[in-house]
Amino acid sequence: MTPGAESGTDGVRLSRNTFAGDFWANFKRWTVKSTRNPFFLFLSLIQPIIFLVLFTQVFGGVATGAINSGEASVSYTTYLVPAIAMQVALAAAASSGIGLVNDMEEGMFEKVLVSPMNRTAVFLGKTASELLLILIQIGIILVLGTVLGGEIATGFAGAIGIMAVGFLFSVWFVSLSNILAVVSRDQETTALGANIIQFPLLFISTAFLPLDALPGWIQTVAGFNPVTYGVDAARALVLGRDVMTVIELNAFGGIWDTLVPAVSVLLVLDVVVGGVAVYVLKSATSSSVR
């Protein structure tokens, strides 16, 4: 008899699984699996740290003039920290699908499909584990940015807010990475697909320069780029003021004129892409992942 199931009076097996139990089991399994490879976690931080250090040193002098206007004076380190925080989220989320493909290759995914586990809970437990690690990595970047001379105008509360934005920003890309995994069933394809999407999204956005300093066609594309909304929300918390230029809004005042539209866009994206990921996972069968 399948674990977590019992026979009813009519001989039909009844699952004793609960949604919360299935969620916790998968959260714990993926957390343990991730922490067993600390070398991977270390390497995943190297790239954004290099970006933070090299970009501030190489482009800081040139970019500072572009990001400062009027009486405002912001160091490029302060300006760049939100972008690097979102880059950490993208890079870590990109690896989500690779872990799922690894499960497929080891036969674990097949076992999950034929188990009485709720597949939505399976996906959410895995995602929650990965998001926890992303939050830790964003926290490390914020500390490093402060050490390098960056400032967070909104203080500790702002730092927590940036991590919350990183959480929302990560969900859609974690979902997309898992969709690529189920569709391709191949680690190399999943990794390549995530990276091909990741880097153009970063550079065709407001991550490294203000919107008005970018070429016209990039400004147009940036308006539809999720990275723009994630970075702008985090940057508003770092600078303590409205920085949104894609969606002009004056209904809330100050920092909220950036946070409300940016967070709304990210929430809609999370629901849509996350819903597709759950649907793809529910539609998967043992024969489709062999």
C-alpha cells in the first residue's frame, strides 16, 4: 500500500495526506538537498559580488553623472545594490528548474507523480525552500553593499522591504525555470534557456542606468520588463523616494507611487506564471518525464 494512504470500507484507498503536510515535506526535502551542497551556494554568490565590485569600480565614475540630477547626490554603489539584489534573485531562481530535472533523472519526480501528494503543495514546498535561500542571499548582498559604502535611506525596515520585493520578484522566474524543466526534461537546455532569458532582462532594464539614460528602443522594452519593476521597487526603498518612470502615478505620494504599481505588476506576474507552472506540473505524467 502507498505510504500516506489507507483502505476505505469499499476497498478504495483514501489518502491521509494534508496540503500542509505535503508542503512541509517538500520544503524540508529541498532545503536539506540544497544545504548539502554549500559549494554551489557559495559559487552562486560569486557572480553578483563580482558584478557589484567591478561595476562600481569600472563604471562608477561615468554612471554617477547619469544617475544624479539637480540637488540629488547618490553614490553608484547605493544605486547599484538594488540591481544586484534582483540579479541574485534571478540567478538563484534560474537554478530551480535544474534541480527539478535532476529529480527526473534520478526517478524521484516519477515517484512524486504517482504518490498521493497534492501537486500544488509539491510545487509550493519546493518553491518556498528556494525562496528562503534567495532571501538569505539578498540579505548578504545588502550587508556587502553597506560595507562598500552604500546606504539604505529607509533603514532596517527598508532592508526587510527589499527582501520582500526580492521574494515577489523571484516567484515568477522560479516558476518559469520549472516550466522549462518539465517541458525540456534536460539540465543543459533548462540552464541555457534560463540564462538566455536572464541576462537580456537585466541589461534591458533600469538595473544599471536610469530609464532616460538608455536608448529609445531599450526604454520601450524596459517598460514591459519585470526586472524594471523589481529593481525600481527595491531602489525606491534604498533611496527613500519615488523612482518609477515607467508608470506615472501620483495617487499615493512619495515612495508609494513606485511601490504600489511595481508590486502590483509583480503580483500579477507571479499569479499568472505560477499558475502555468502548477498546471504544467499537474499535467505531467510518468511517461512524459522518462
